[in-house]
Amino acid sequence: MHRPRKRFRYATLPVTALALALTLAGCAKVDTTAPSGVRADATATGPDRFGPVDCRTAKCVALTFDAGPSEHSAKLLDILKEKQVPATFFLLGKRHIDTYPELVRRMADEGHEVASHTWTHRILTRLEPDEIREELTRTNEEIERLTGRTPTLMRPPQGRTNETVHRICEELGLSEVLWTVTAKDYTTTDSALIRQRVLDQTERDGIILLHDLYDGTVPAVPGIIDTLKERGYVFVTVPQLLAPGEAVPGKVYR
């Protein structure tokens, strides 16, 4: 492992146990829509609206990864390819997208949903509107340059959002995606513990939050996938989880 990279990452990515604990408490105050609600309100019909899975009948779950790409992402992509599991990647810009552009391309080429986690992981609710736009626009432009597609989804750092963030996301065509399952993989390198935390929390329509930049996370993924498949779950991307509905820019989903 390249240790200097890791030192930077922990210093600049303010994902601490306390911060995320506060975030999860704060998420309850945000007006969110569940995947089942999006599907129920959908008016579009036809097989092309569902992708490979109809989550109205299947027991779907979305595997999502924040704050990559990292030195662990290639191994993660190998696992997902072997297991035939699509994921949603909420990517950071500075020292992530611009350090591993080939992995961003690979994520898109292999059928994963590529989304935004801002450029520098600054807490959006502490920023001025123009600063929020810069965090989101710069990331979108770089992802579009690399993949040919502009992101339609974003995840606010630490899950912190407010009406100003909603409004700017609506302007930029972005929907906000939070989560229902967290392994708190920022607190441990114990892969068995990470795996068990996910398995204990996951229910139908779950949105699982993991970080592929932490050492213990990627080794936990095969066991998470295999066990959830044994329990009858089908893995989909976040857009597939909502189909035949679609995420609306400026709205928050959880």
C-alpha cells in the first residue's frame, strides 16, 4: 500500500465516527422518499423501464460505495465482475477521480452507476451557494469527460443536506441519495465485523453504504454478496431500485 496516499486521505476526508453518528441522527429530519414510494408513483410502463430486474416483485438491494476511486477499487471491480453484481459509486474528485481516471472509465464500462460525492468532500451545508455549485459541477464535468455521461445522482458528504443543497441539485439535474444500511467501516479494519454489520441491517430495498478506500471493506464484499444472494436478494443499481420510477432532481432518496 502507498502510505502517503492513505495519510492524505484520512486527513482530508472528514468521515469520523462521531461525524457520521451525528449525520445518521440528522438524516431523520430530511424529507426523503423510499424506493417503494418511487415505484408506486411511477406512471411509465413497459419492459424497458425496469432494466434487468423488476424490483416491484424482486427482493432488491443496492450496494453503494463512497469516496473512491482508491487503490482498492480495481480489486473491488474484479469481485463485482466475478459475482455479476452492479453497484453505484459515489466518487470524489480531488486525488480520487483525478488520480484513478482509468477506474472511473472501467466502472462505467462494466455497467455500474457512476455518481458524485463532490470534489473535495466539504460539508455542503457549511458552504455558500456558489461553493456548492463548484463542488458538484466540477465533479460532474470530470465524470462526463471520462465516461461520456453526466451524473444524475449525488450523495452529500456525511449525508448533510438542506434546502439550499436541494435547490442547487435541482438546478444541476441531480438527485440526492442517502442510505439505510451502514457498516461504519470507517471505524474498523475487521472485515468480518463489517460483513456482519451489513447482514444484520439489510432488508428489502436497502441502500448499503460502504467505502472502498478503507482497508477492511473490500475483503468483506464477497461474503456480503454471497450471503445476501443466499437470502434471496437481487443486487441492482440505485436507478434500477427505483424503476419504473425515476429519481427527481432536487429530491432526496433513502
